Amino acid sequence: MKELKKQWKQGQFHKCYLFYGSEPYLVKNYEETLVNALLPAGTEGMNFEVLEGKRITAAAIMDAVETLPFFHDKRLVLVRNSGFFCKGTAKDEGEHLLDFMENLPESACLVFVEEKAEKNIRLYKAVAKYGQVVELKPLTEKEMMVWLKKSCGKEGVVLSDAIAIYLLRTTDNRMDNLEREISKLIAYKEGAGEITKEDVDAVCSVSLEAKIFDLVRAVADRQAERAVSLYRRLLLQKESPYMVLALITRQFRLILESALLSKEGLPNGEIAKRLEIRDFAVRDYLKQSKDFRKEQLETALMDCLQTDLDIKSGKIGEELAVEILLIRYSNR
């Protein structure tokens, strides 16, 4: 991002870009930075066009790109979630742009923003050849902590490493959500002092995943009463028993996979990358894995799947089915 910002600040722009990745905050940040760098204030309304949904066709993109800019030498055309860069029917539509990409007008900047992109797609290769492809990878745990601490520091509030990790454990750690939680904490601290665990507990929204982690921890600690209490609290909060079951199943799977990969000698960072989770989550899953034998985790996964089948076939109600599963493993 620093290199791109440097290029844009110097007025160096490619004719086309592909930004792709699963982190909405980063996508939005790249979009806004490019718009502000390419188009002077007040010209966006005339020289910035966004194509999305049913408006996305090769013909519409070519028309938008070939439209001359107004009171400026550049026009920005942003195509959002076209599907042109993954296998499927949309890919065929995207291939109508292949010849056009070679002769993009100097007056236009064409930007594709996608959640996913496959490198073997011909349009992907064309953008890489005539412009620039930027993969927006989720921040690592270390990068996330630096970002959180920097965000707090700008507002005069101190965030320690330990509390930053606690915040990541407690809340939905998408960057757009974390930005909102940090804003709440800064307002709560009135722009001064150090954020504490009690502050996070007081103002931050606990993610469903964090609640499920506590639920499984109660099961691991053989605390049946606490496990059932946490489960019933989730039901009172209008969480779906079926969603709770799905997340419990995922939790058991990640505990097992983390333990198996660690046994193979993989470091925590590599395990996190393989399982697409944060480093701190790997540490927590490995700690939980010590409370179960490998066979117990495998059986738990099978029982979760069987519970799912029993619910779908109507053999048992979903609320009761999940509660029985929790009691069984808490009393193992």
C-alpha cells in the first residue's frame, strides 16, 4: 500500500488495476485512496463511474471507459464484483474485454474490485500485463496489533499488546468492525489514558465466535452446568441453535486440525495460514486440545454431524439436540 500511495502521490497511475481480497476494509481503503489521488475534489461526480450488479457487461465497461473525462484529464471507472476473474459464465463475458485491454485510452483508469480472482484466468493475466494486480491479504496478527495501537495512539489513548490480543479474541475481528470498536473505546476513555480489559468488557460487542469459544471451553473443562447456561443465554439472544451447532462443529474441527498440524512439527504461524485463522486462535486451540484425546475429538465431530442429521430428519428438536450434545461431552 505504501508503494502504491507513493506512486499515486507522484501522479503515476496504471491504465487498469485489479484489487481482490476478502477484507472489505482494505478494499474500501484502496478505493478511496485511488479516487482521492486520481480525481481532484469536485470532479468525482463527472469523472467517476461505478458499475455493479446487472450493469456489468463488457459492452457497458467499454462504453464507460471510452467516455471522455469532463474538466479533467482522467476518468475513473470502477467495476465491483463482476465475477470475470473466476471460472463460470461471467468469465466468458469478461473475455470480451481481452482485446480492449491492450488499447485502453490514456484518459481512463479501469479498476476491477473482486472478492476472489484466479491467476489462470486470461483477463487476470491481461490486467497484470497492461496494469497492476493487487491482492489484499488479511493482516497478520502482528500487523493487526500495530494498526490497532496506531489508531489508538493518534487519539491519545494507549493500547497494550495484551489488551490488543484480548480485543481481537473478544470481538468480530474484521477491520471495519474493529475500527468501530476502537472508536467506542476512544470515546469511552475520552481521548486519554490506557485501555483496560474492563473497558473492553464494558463497551465492546462480543462476537458469536468468542461466545462459542467460551462454550466449548466450558465443555473442555467438564463444566456441564456452565455450558448449558452459556448455550441458553445464546438462545435468549435469539441465536439459532443450528448456527450454534455449526460453530461448535467448526470449533472441534479446528482444535483437532491445530493439534494434528502441531504434531507434524508445523509452527503456529504456518498452522494459522493453513487454517486461515489468527495466530492467537491457534494458541488457544492447541491449549484446548490438551483437554481432549484425539479419539474424543474425532468422535465429537462425528456426533456433531449425527446431531445435524437427526435435526434435519426431524428425529429431535434442534434446541434439545444441541443441549444433549453439550451435556454428553461435558460429562465425558
